[in-house]
Amino acid sequence: MDNAIEYNTMLEHAFMRSPEGIAVLSLNDGNGKWLKVNPAFCNFLGFTEAEFLAGAIFAEMQGRQSSSKELSYRLVMDELQNSPAGSWKKEECFLNKEAHPVWLSLTFSGFGAAGQAPSYIIVYAEDITDRKIADQQIADHRDLEEQIFQSERNYRSMTENSLDLISRHAVEERKQFEFKLQENEQRYKSLFEYNPSAVYSMNLQGDYLTANANLEKLTGYSLEELIGMYFGPVVHEKDMEKTLYHFNLAAKGYPQSYDLTLIHKEGHFIEINTTNIPIIVDDQVVGVYGISRDITERIRYTEQIEKLSNEYTLILNAVSEGIFGLDMEEKVTFINPAGLHMLGYEHDEIMGHTYLDHIQQTALDGIHYRPEESPLIKAIRSGGSYQSKDAVLWRKDGTSFLAEYQVTPLFDKGEPKGVVVVFRDITDEKEIIRAKESAEKADQAKSEFLAIMSHEIRTPMNGIVGMTDLLAETELDEEQREYTNIIKESSSSLLYILNEILDYSKIEAGKMMIVHEPVHLREVLDSVTDLFMAKALEKNLELSYSMAPGVPTFIMGDAGRLRQVLVNLVSNAIKFTDRGNVCIYVERNLSVVSKKSTLKFNVRDTGIGIPLEKQHQLFQSFYQLHSSFNRKYAGTGLGLAICKKLVELMGGAIAVESSEGEGSNFYFTLQINPESGDESDEEIVAQTEQKPAQEMESGFDLEVPMDAGENVILLPEGNALSASKPISSKGEMS
């Protein structure tokens, strides 16, 4: 968006600052109409841009032409259609606003979409009055030479017929003749030597006979090298055929004007405009005058304008946002295809018309703005920027759409020239946002409902589990004890599921809090392995943990959530491993991104493994590898999803490496101290000693899985209490 505005500004700047007159004619009405005129074009004839735009094509100039042939719209169109290059050059004399004659060299170039008739004509104008005056002086010089020759013939005739006719009058006439001849020679010399263009003469073979100093500058050759030299070596080979064609026409008596590329003596190219004028003596062409001037900068300037114009057009046509420009009269000066499509107009329907004739804006309540109250018009008249994120614009067919637009003013030399408006349809975005907000509210309500219901159900379930444990300690026969164990196992399974749902809903609702306090790693690992040791022995599995050298004893984090993640991963490892071992391995790494030390917790097993194509789905909610696993191993499919969210809440990441039939390695990383740089064990221990022992113990949120193999009473408040063995402050069975 911003790039399109910058290119438009650059193009407008180049157009307004060009030393060459440039004007744009619109062909949309079939008669031609001035659309835009730059200051140089206005200065040539002394008229303002408004005076040009007020009339039809050439209306201001037709009444002031001194030539007999009328320069009309039809003549221009005929010449353009007959020109293979799509352009036509014409020299014409006009009277400016002060009634002085001005000669202009006009180049007409058609412009429009590829494969279609031109919609516009770009007119390049150059003031050639000085050159025409020089041509006229040369012609006057030839007339004077003819008069001199005629006088000489008369003089010889009078001498031959009678010596008596020689008198004081003849002597005086001779003096006057010599004076006029000398005066004319001085004029010619001044025109020749002091002309800002390169002026030279050539014989009919194209050899230089005379040249002024400017030809030296233009070609790089000295006058001694130029005199007698053929012009061919200084003409680029691509233009040699054209140059010979025009030179030969001039040698036949027809003046020529054309552009070509000249090769400087040092090898670089110079673009020049050359005028060839025949030298006629006694009705015979005896040579050719040449007047050449450097137009390299003009060519480059024109190419730059065309390049910027093409790039500007490509950008405008490519962007999805609508872009249009308005001048100070609130008329549309340009609009891109996206803008036309959004508003439902054709290009010719809106170009050159006032903004309010076609683009209607209303407030959100549907009330149309009065012209003087339109925010867009206010921005134009104030010369300031304006942005609206909830405007209502109307299409041609009467339908409206919600739009966001930005108004940016255009200035030239501090003077406001109009504005550029960039807008886009945000109707669908608003609908998506509303749908997203509605879905988020529904999801929030769902999470809150699950949290409330899970808590409400868990409270009586704790009572059932506790009472079942007490019942198991009474005298029961074998059948009653079997029923009691079934009740206990079923209650524990249901309570485990409720705990997972409660944790998941807390995380989804954003209510899961992570504490930041010193964590004794070995105590956490001891509590996890002790918790599953009985289950591991029951399945004849080896359960162990180890810490690599360099792993600190203390880290800063949440001991309860770290233990919960490890409990879930170790529980799964033991559940899906029938033989072999389960090992927890902690190592220290350096993060490539944050350049901080991190701990990598690995939970490795020799179990069934996971197919590669299913590993990316493991951490999704309620996902299980196969329905048969659910029947065999039980579970909700939330454990790994909860682990992922807890690890991310603690500032880490979790992943898996596994091969089917060869076991798995679930690992996650945590920063040693996520809130600052790395700290030594001593620094963290110092922080630990400042905290009360009671607060340290409360940091361990021990949650017992359904298959822990321990006799546990879960009281209504959710606290765990062993019915057979007390739990020490380290989480170990005493």
C-alpha cells in the first residue's frame, strides 16, 4: 500500500518538474480533451492549466496558429494510426498569450491497454523557437547572398556597357554593398560561433567543411580532426541507415529533423537531435547545414518517467486494496482495477468526475453525510491525513460494504495537490472476528462449565474413595473384599479422569498458575520414581533416573507442575512397556535461540513405540493411537495434551523420538532460571533458605495416578493422605 503511494508521488513529481512540456489528452469522449498539463507546457504559451483544461483539444491554440494547415484532433489521430511506431512528430508555430510567435516541436504518443485502441495521448512539447530563428537567419543570409550576386552581375553589366556609367554613385553603392556583405558575414559568424547547439556544414558526400566549437564538445574530436572527416564514424551503427536517409533527403533540398545516437571519441554514447538544412546556391544544392544538440538527459528523463509510469501501473493493478486519487477540485484523477471492482464502476464512468458523484459514504447508522461533513472531503480540504476503520461505502448497484481507508495528502513544493485514498473491504473480516469472539465465548463457557462440574463431581468422589479405603480395613469375606477393590479401582479411575479434565479446563480457561521458586531436582525425581516403583516391580521393569554432570541441584520453577509432567510421562512409559526398562535422564544444554542454559528431561522406555506418521498427533487433546489401545490401556487421551500445555506455560517445549517396536523417548526442555540469567546452585540455595519450610512443602502438588499402587484417601478438599504409610516432606514413603 505504502509502495503504491510512494510511486505515485514520484511520478507526479517527475511530471510537474520536467523541463519538457508534457500534457495528457483523453480520448474517452471521442473528440479529445485536455486531462492534465504540466507547468513547462503552460509556460511555453503563457496559459494556465485551467485555461487549457477548459477547452477542447487545441481550442486555445487553433486561433493563434500562424500556419495554414489546421492542427486538429482528426489530424493527430490519423497520423497516429498510420505510424508503425505509434507516435507522430509535428513542428508548429503558435502565438502565445502575449501574441508573440512560439515554435513548438510536438510529439504525440498513444497510450492504452495492450491490444486495444489508445485511451490517452501523451504530448511532449519542446520550444524550438531559437532554432527556427536560426533557420530563418540562414535563409535570410542566402537571400542576401543572392542579392549580392545579383548586384555583382548588375555591376559587371554596367561596367561592360559603359565606362561612363562609373561615377561617384557607383562607388557609393559599392561601399554600401561591401558594408552589407560584411554586416551579414558578422551576423552569420555570430549565429555560427555563438549558437548553443553544434552548427556545421557538410558537402554532398557528408564530409565536414566547417564546424563550431560545440561540435568539438559534442563529439570529442578537435576541429582539425573534424574538417574533412566523414560523419559516418561518429554515428552509431543502429542509426546509420536512418541518418543516411535523412541526409540524402536534405541533399535533395528537403529539410530534415531526427534523433540519433552519436559515438563520442571516448566511446560513450550521446543521444542527439539533428536538423539538416540544404545549402542552395543558384538553385543548386551544394551542401548541407547541420544543427545538433545533446538530448541525452531528456531521453533519460523521458525513459525514467515511462519506467515509473509502468511500475506505478503494475503496482496499482497488482494490489488488492482499492486506490484512487483526487485533485483539489475533488475529481478522480486515477483509480486502480481493485478499486473499480469494489465500487462496481467502469473506468470511464468515474475518471475525471467529482468524488461525491459516484462514491457515497454513510455513517454506521446508515445516515448519509452531507458533502461538507464527509470525512473524506474534510481531509482533502484540511490537507491532513485521515484514517477510518469502520466506514460504510456504497457501490454502483446500491449495495454497501464496510471499509477501512487511509487518506494521504499530496504536496508539490509545499502546495497541496490532492489526496490518495487507499481502501479495502473488511466486511468478511468483521464477520470472522464476530464469529471468532462468539466461538471464544462458547469455548470459555465450556471450560468454566467443565471446571465447575469436575470440581463438584470430584468432591463426592473423594468421599467414596475414602470410605472405600476405610471399608477395606474392616473384616470382610473374600467376595466382599473383591467388590470393595472393584469399587476402589473404579472410583480411582473416575477420579483420575476428573483430575485430567479439571487440569485441562483450567489451562484452557487461562486459570492455571505457574509459581517461580527454587526446585530441588533430586527430590522431585525421587518422589516420581518412588510413586511408580511398585507398578514397575509388578511388571518386572527396571525404573531408574540419572542426572548428567553439570546439572544443578536446584533450579527455579514450579515443582508441582514439573512433577505432574514427569508423572504423566512415566505413567505412560510403564503403561506401554511390557519388558525392559523405563529411565528418567536429565542433561544440561545451551539454547541456540536464547543463549541460556536449559535442562532436558528425557523419559525413555523400551515399550511398543509409536509409528512416525502418528507422532505429530500425540499431543492433541483426546487423541489415542488406536481405539484398541483405549480398551487395553484405558485413559482419556488428555495426558500428553496437558503435558504439552504445562511445559509451554513453564517456558519450555516438548517432543518425542520413537520407532515402532523399539521404544520411545519423550523429552522436554526447561530453562534453569526463566526470569533471568543462569544462577549457580549457591544462589538458588540462598533463595531457598529464605523461604519457610512450610512454603517449600506446599510447592509439591502431588497427584496420584490410578495405577500408582498406593492406598490413598482423597479428602473432600482434594488433599492426599496415605492410609497405610505417612509421606515425608520429600515425597517419599517412610
